[in-house]
Amino acid sequence: MTLHTWLVYGLGFIFIWVLFLTRVQGLQCYGCNIIQGQRYVDVGCSNPEVITCTHSHKGFKHRFCIKTESTALGIVLTSGCATSRHCQQQELPGVSIHCCDSDLCNHAPSRTPGTLHYICALATVLLLRMLL
């Protein structure tokens, strides 16, 4: 095997290992105006905290970060961890619900979830093509 092949396989192995380790620890979301354990997290949503989601809630798995916003006022009402049931709820009048599935994707300014992941994946593929 050539040095380039070893480098590509090594980088690929490290990339997969890092992805595995980040998922084992649990999804991380920004949390505010919620109860986590026995305490309230950032009442008012002025400075959301990073929280690690529990693996399940009432038998349903936390696989998403959620953010609810007032459409009239343009402010965040709550943010935290969510199950698929939370994300499938019908939006209430004056409230929009945003769900995403990557770490810290529910921060204040709305953005397309996963965009950074697509850019990183594309850059990795292009780098690998150049090395081979």
C-alpha cells in the first residue's frame, strides 16, 4: 500500500470513530424555559444552556432538538430535546415549531439544519479524491 492509501484509510477510520463517539454521548441541544431534572433551565431564553438529552422520555427516544418561537413577537419560547411525537405536533396559532437532528442545531437564528454537515462531507469527498 502507498502512503496516500494509508493516509486515506487512517483519516476515514478516525472520522468514523469520532462520529461514533459523539453519538454515544447523546444528542446535545440548546435548552431554555424547560425543566431538566429538578431545575429550570434558562428562564427567558436570554442565554440558552447546552444540555445533553436523555435517551428516552416516556418510552420515546430523544432524537431531535426543538425550538418553539412566537411568530408574532419573533422570540424563542422554548428550546430543548424532543421526540418524534413532539416534532410531529401541529403548530399552534402564533407559534412555530422547528426540529433538527444534529448537535446544537436549535440555536436562536433559524438556519437550514444540516447545511454545515453537507459542506463538510463534500469537502471530505473532494479531499479524498485529490489524494487518490
